[in-house]
Amino acid sequence: MNAPVSSSARSPDGSSAGASLRWSVWVLASAGKLLEGMVVFLGGITLPLLADQFQLGALQQGCLSAASLIGILVGAIALGALADRFGRRPLFIAAMGLLLLGLVVVLLSPTPLCLGGGLLLIGLALGADYPVAHLVIAECVPVARRGRMVLAAFGFQALGALLATALAALLWPQGADPASWRLLYLLPLPAVLLILLGRLLLPRHSPWLLGGAELQEARLALRPPSAAASPDWSLLLQPPLRRATALACLPWFLQDLSTYGVGLSLPLLLSSAGASSAPRSAALIDLMLVLGIAAAIALADRWGRIPLQITGFLGCAAGLLLAGFALGSLIPRLPLLAAGLALFQFMTNLGPNAQTYLLAGELFPTPLRGLGAGLAAAAGKAGAVTTALVFPLVLQRQGAGGLLSSLAFTSVLGAAVTWWFRQETRDRDLLAEPLPARWLQLRPEPLRHPPMDQLSLSPSPPPEGAAPSSAAPP
């Protein structure tokens, strides 16, 4: 465990100190999502400038687009699992440190190879932040508010994407010099430094920052961190978690095929239809992402995750078909294309983009939650990497209209997969979830620390084996 929890530090009943800490965690997690949306969508905005400056071919452009996504994939699955073993707080801090390092490398990159390395570091940081930011919020808020609080933080990703496109439109209304792409990557640096400082100042004693897995392990038998059992991957692929793993991973993979395909190529799609200012038009369409996440926040705890995800997938398919028809006609129809893309952006954030993120942190028991959520995020980014690598090549052969129509099929498939593996998590109490049987069968090592009742984890330590209750509302 990271540290014993002192009775003087805790605020078990939602006192002003405890509520203040919860809001601090929420703000710092939300700020990370804002930077995530901004940095990822900067890749699509700056790609044409990079291609001009470094004379990149289609395959090289695809590799640069995929670099940060590959990093997200690896970071989510490798670093996210560490949050189950060492606690949420260390990974919460490390994610911002890696992001800072990645941005510096990108800014100073003299060659495409160095640039790809910086983008990979950025991706590792964002990948770690995907599950960890979710968990530190989800494990500290009451069940009735969890969906709204998690999705409100996640909504800052859409604001980040909108901010990136708006900055490009304001800085370069008539087009940009190829070397000016560095300016956009410079802008997030001060914010990253502030967020890193804020996360460093978070206390070590809060149960949701220590990680619920550590607290539950401690109730069985306290072990030194070096001897704690690592999460077992095979548990995610066996009943009863196999169905949850499929629901967390497969729809996210299918959703990211279209979300990143459209998001990273939005200016290019608009330019092909004759838009006079592609960045400005993209910023207006990205506004629908904000409206979509606002609708998801309002409805997630009322309608549930599964109905919204299925509805969103079907709405995405309709928008993609409309946009594909507009680009597939002899004369590209810009208003029809804009309407289709706007519908897609709204429905993806109402449904699969928001709900897959929410479900991934709610489907798994506490000791495997970081691992499961990280695996789901990695599956999504596998879809994004596939799109980034293949999109430029397929675009040349089939045209944008044919490609968008094909992506509509993946959205319909996402709705079908969601219905088949459906498990509603709206009312699930995360910290009261039972441990998997194989986890409980692990033989505790000899005690090397004081018994649990000698540590001040709560005013009245629960009976042996009792599950912790949900945290008090902020």
C-alpha cells in the first residue's frame, strides 16, 4: 500500500475537506481530458503542414498519425494495469509527466523520426490517463451521480478537440506556413505544467487515490508492495468476466474506427467538398461533439449506458451514410456533407464514444478495474491505429464517399455487438463488487505489517471481508 490512512486526514462523511478533495481530483482529471482531446486532434490539423515541410508520402503520413495512437494503445494496456498494483495516484501523476516530455520532444524534433518518437510518448501518457482518470472519479462519487461526473470530465475531450480546431482557424484564417505547426504544440505546455503540479500536490491518503484494490487486499492480509500479486490477465477471458470484456472491448474498437477516421480527416473531407475554410468549418462541426456529450451527461444516469450506446451507434451510421452519399455524388454537396458529419459527431458523443468509456470503468471488479479499463481503451486505440494507417491509402483508391459508407457498416455492427453482450452498469456499486473467485483463493503471505484494525482506514473498521461502501457525495 502507498501509505496508512490517518484518521486526522480522512473525511468519511463528505465533509468540506473531503468534498474539496473530490472536486480537486475531478478538475485535474477533466483538465487531462481537455489536453487529450486537444493534442489528439492537433495531429489531424498539423498533418498537412508536416507533409509539406518534410515532404511525406501517404504511408509516412499514416505512420505519423498512428504514432500517438499506438502509444495510447500500449499506455492504456501496460500503464493502466499498474494502477491496480501501485494505486491510482502514482499513475495519475506519471501520465502528465510523460505528456510534458512528449510535447518537448515534438517541439524540438528536427526529423520525422524524432517527431514520431515524441508523438509516441504523448500517446503513452494519454493511454495511461484513459483508465486512471476514470477510476479516480468513479471510485469516489456516489452511484447516482457517477455517470454524470465521469462523462462531464470526459466531455472536456470534446472541448479540447473544439479548442484545437478553433485555434487553428484563428491563427491561420488564410492558411499556414508549413513550419508553423510547432506553435500549436507549444500552446498546451503551460497547462500541462500546472496540471502536473496539481496532481503532485494531491494527498496520499484518499482511498480512491490509493486504489480500492489495495484496500480490499489489505482486508485479506497486508503484504509489502513488492510481494503483492499482479492482476491475472486470464481472469478477463474466463466466465463471468469474459462477457464483460467483450462488451468493453469490441464496441470501443468498432467505434474508434469511425471516430478517428472522421476526426483526423475532417478538414480534408470538407476541403474535398469545396469548403472555403476547412479549419473553420471543422470547428463548427466539432461543436456537435460538445452538444453530444452534454446530452450524454443528462441521460446516462436516467436511460442507462446500453440504450444510449445502441442509439448512438445507429445514429452514427445514419450520419456516415448521409456524408458518404454527399461525397459519392458527381458534384460534392457541402451542406449535405456538413449535415451528415454534424449528425455523426453528435451521435458518437451521445452514444458509443461516451458510453464505451463509461462502461469500461464499471464492468470489472476493483482489483482488475485498471487492467480491464486499460484493455478496453487499448482495443479502441487498435481501431484508431488501423484507421490512421489504412485511411490515407483507402481514401486514394475508393474515395471518401465509399470509405464513409463502409464505416457506417461498422457502426451498425457496433450496435449489434452491444445488444448481444449487454450488461447495464448504471446502478452498480463499484467498491462493493465482489472479488473474482481466483483472486480470493490467493493464499495470503505471512503478515509483515500490523493487522488491519490497527490502521485508521475508517472510524470503525469494517468486519473482516466486508466490502467498502460507496463514497459520500461531494
